[in-house]
Amino acid sequence: MESDHEYCIMNTTPKIHAMIVAAGRGSRFGASIPKQYTLLQGQTLLQHSVARLAESAYIDKCLLVVAADDSTAQTLSFAQPIYYAVGGAERWQSVQSGVEAMLNAGANKEDLVVIHDAARPAVPTHDIDAVIQAAMREPYGAILATPVADTLKQSYLAANMLCNLEYEAASPHKPLNAQPKLTNSKSGHNTLHAYAQKTIDRSHIWQAQTPQVFRLEQLQQVLSYVAEHNLAITDEASAFEYLELPIRLVTGSRQNIKLTYPDDAIVLAAILAAQS
Ligand SMILES: Nc1ccn([C@@H]2O[C@H](COP(=O)(O)OP(=O)(O)OP(=O)(O)O)[C@@H](O)[C@H]2O)c(=O)n1
Ligand SMILES: C[C@](O)(CO)[C@H](O)COP(=O)(O)O
């Protein structure tokens, strides 16, 4: 029975390599610096994410994929040995650059690669271990994901109501079911708003997270397919889906949120404080 730490395929003992993608600009977050360098609980998101991976017994060093003009990462201290690669314009191109760096550094094509977002600093270590263990037992890979918990609406865009509904001030003597007065739209132009068209069945809908874990050569091949076919993907699992290759979904913690919009910072700070 192979130990979890080393699993055998074709009489070799593949190893596990970790990469953190941190080459984004954080445009939706809107800060003056890339969001991976935002300080929460006294450390940058990037340092938190590196430390989380370091807590896993499977990981003892980490590749950081950073922007070509990044001058911050190498000024920081990290919880484990670090090496670097330069990212690309799209997230998947940053991953592709990281895969090439790992192979050029001597990784074997059958080795597993653990890919994590720098923007997900609160991932529990037991989730990291769980997705790695799942990927060891899958032919193509595994990702963390969380089932959708809210009602999902599909929307359509429409012009503002042609009439403004004016409700007279409620008065103690006014019947509750009084009809509102319709008046002509005050605005001289129609504003487009989103309206609910229908509710999506969420019983098989998941929110993908990271880490996402694959074998290096297979990931290299599917990302080449993405490049050759000019596909737009936002995670590596999507590339395998295009080729109808099964990727295991491992239920992850809802604490593993991604810092994307300004509102996420207060939530993430509270999660990190609660985890410390
Ligand atoms: N070309 C890119 C784009 C994103 N990322 C990384 O991928 C992770 C998740 O992507 P996302 O949340 O989209 O980050 P940004 O692209 O920075 O955000 P935005 O889309 O708002 O600009 C982040 O850690 C980000 O640094 C990357 O390494 N290379
Ligand atoms: C990989 C990912 O974290 C899965 O949810 C996400 O797709 C990456 O961020 P982006 O905002 O989609 O670029």
C-alpha cells in the first residue's frame, strides 16, 4: 500500500510541487498596489498563502509566479523556500509559465503540481491536503470547490420602468392595498437595469476554488490546447473540461474566499483573525 506522501505510477515515485499565481493586477479590487500585497493581520495576502501551503506536509518549497515588473515579492520574507517565474497576461498563461519553470527545474512530467491563488490566503491546510490526496487517486486531477448556497438568478437587461411608481405616503387612514399613482418617467433617458429572468437549478452548481492539482505533463498538454484554440478560461480545470477529461470536485471550506472586490477585505480579515 503506497503511503499518501508517495504514490506510484509506472514504477516511479512522483513528487509534489507547489505554485502560487501572483501576477495579477487586482483591477476589481481597485487598490493602488496589486491586491496580493494588501496587508491583512500584519502580512500580505501572498505571505499568508505561502504560509498555508507550507503547513502541508506535502509541500516544502513554493514557486511564485509574479508579474515581470513586480518589485515587491523579493522584498518579503516567506514561510518556506521560494523560487520564481514570470507570469503572463492571463491567469492560465501565468500557470503555463509556472509549469515550464518547474519542468526546467527538473520536475518529472508525472509529478503533481498544486496551483493556488495568492488571493486566497485563508485556505485551511486540511483542505490543501484533501485535494492533493484526491488528485493522487484520480487520472487527471482534483480541485477544491464549494456547492452554491444561495438562490441563483439569470438576468436580462431592460430599460428603466417607463413610469415611476409613486406611492403616496402611508397614512393611518389609507387602506394598505391602495393603488399607486403612475406618473411619467421623470428621467429624460432610459437607464438599463438587470431584471430576474429565471432561477437556476443550483443542485449541481459549485464555486471553484484553489488549490487545483494536476500532473505536470497533462496540464502542460491541456494548456497548449487552450493556447492553440485561443480559448478563454479562468481556471485550469476548464481546460480539462474542454477535452472532457474528468476533474474531481473536493468540497472545500467556505472560508477559502478570494479577495476580489473591496468588500471582500473585511470578510477575509475577520476569517484570518478567527483562524489565528
Ligand atoms: N495574469 C494573471 C492574472 C491573475 N493571476 C493571479 O491569479 C489569482 C486569481 O486571479 P484574480 O482574482 O482574477 O486576480 P487579478 O487578475 O489580479 O484580479 P482582477 O481580475 O480583478 O484584475 C490572483 O492571485 C492573481 O494574482 C496571475 O497570476 N496572472
Ligand atoms: C481559479 C479561481 O480562483 C477559481 O474560482 C478563479 O477563477 C480565478 O480568478 P478569476 O477572478 O476568475 O480570474
